[in-house]
Amino acid sequence: MQDRPVLVFLHDGLGSTETWRVFPDLLADEMGLGAFGYDRWGYGRSAPRAAFPSPFMEDAAQLLPKVLAAAGINDYALIGHSDGGTIALLHAASGPPGLRAAVSVSAHVHGDPAANTQLHRLKGCVDAGEIPDWMFQFHRDRAPDLLSAWVETWLRAFDAGWDISGAVAAIEQPLLAIHGADDPYGLPGQIAAIGRAVPHAETVLLPATGHFPHLSDPGTMVRIVAEFLAAKMV
């Protein structure tokens, strides 16, 4: 049995535990807590995956309790970025008993024009065989298949009118939602939708900030998240 709560980090949709860089260590050190992260199936150093199920955010959220149980984690807070933030919201909405609080960063709860534009841009990369170098850095030779599967799965979801606002409304635990005002992958309406669905949530819209606030200004992000979690993790 763990004797202290753990900070659990969920990586973004095309990332891995490595794409968090120093942020988990900085936040864990600031709070004096342990940090746990893992590569979701098909990402980073995990086992290969030919395709994602639909709906795949919901599938990842349903798998999370098994991962936590395997790691022996039963007292925790979630910090998720982008797809990881969406998964954190869905997990919190299921009412897990060990979850103290959740933090979503740059999460999506519905389709929007910015996200759709980026998906089509990345589909163009797949069609042209022009896979970004950074994807090989984090996912090695599986990068082309991962990018293709991810883009196609999200495009199908958006075309089908994907919207989890109703599901997110079931969240009872403390919730902090953070979004960059200049995020090219998701409009500020995403955080507004979270705030409407979960009235007790704290929402922070960061000015002049893009999709990766924990990379562009890790100090500010550590302060915001640590202040939110401090009283909830004792």
C-alpha cells in the first residue's frame, strides 16, 4: 500500500512519457510527491498497435484503472495533456474512489475548427509520406503508422459529431482545466465547455500561450498546478 498520494501524468495524443520533459519532475519536487507516467498502448516504448478503437479516448479511460492497479496506485491526482487531458476528464467522470483531483491541460471535449485544420494538415503529411522528425524521436519506426491511425481515428470521431461534454458533467472531484489562448490545436471554447459542464471546476485561460504551456513556461505551470493540488494532496 502506498503511504502518500501519487501524481499520475497522461501524455498527449502524439507524444509519450518523454514529451512531458521536465514538468513531472518539477511538479513532483515542488509538492514532495511521487510521479508516475506510462506510454499508452501504441506509443513510445509500449507494444505496437495496428489501429485505435472507436471511441478511443473512452477506451483509454477504461484501461487506466487497470494500469493504476498494476502499478499499485490507489491514491492519486491526474494531470493530463491534450488527449491525456481528455482521458483524465473521462476517468474522473467515472467516479474512481482513489482520485483526489484532476488537471486537464489543452484538452478537447468536442470537435472545433482549429483541431480539424490541424488534423487535415497532419493527414497531408501522412499522405505525402512526410512524417515529422520528432515523431521518430519519440516513437521510432512505428511513427508513420501511429500518426496515420491517430489522424484517421480523430477525423472519424469529429465527422460523427464527437462531444463528451455530457459525460464530463458527471465529474464530482476537484478539477482544474488549463488552456492556452493561442492554442492552434483547440479553441478557447474547449475550456469554456468544460467550465459549463463542471461548474465547480477552476478554469485558467493562459494569454499568449499555445498547446504546450508546460513546455513554454514550466515555472508558471508548476505554480498553478501545485497551488491547486496542495490542499487536496495532504
